[in-house]
Amino acid sequence: MTETTKGPASYFPSIEKKYGRPVAEWKELIRSSPLTKHMELVGWLKTEHGLGHGHANALVAHTLAESRPA
């Protein structure tokens, strides 16, 4: 039985296909941005990099969740 990817990561295959960059590269861009707030980062990805809202939101949510202490 295969496990279905859920949450923000479920968008990753379509993000890579549509925008031609690996998810790791997008996450590095987000981490290196001087912006820190979720919606600021989403807006930046949309305006500066042409991502759709859902794709930008998924990348930011997943990246910020990784950097939060457990």
C-alpha cells in the first residue's frame, strides 16, 4: 500500500513541474529572504517569482514549519 502525501507537500510535484525548480531551491530562497512573516513571504513569491497563491502558501507553510522548534 502506498502512502498519500498530505498537506503542503502534496503540492510539491506540481510546483516543480510548473516552475521548473526543485522544492529545495524554493525553500532555500524562502530561508534566505529578509522577510519572516508567512503572508509577506507568500506575497513575495507571487510578485517576484510568479507563483500562484496556493503554491506559494504551501512552500512557505512547509518551510516555516521545518524551522519551528518542536
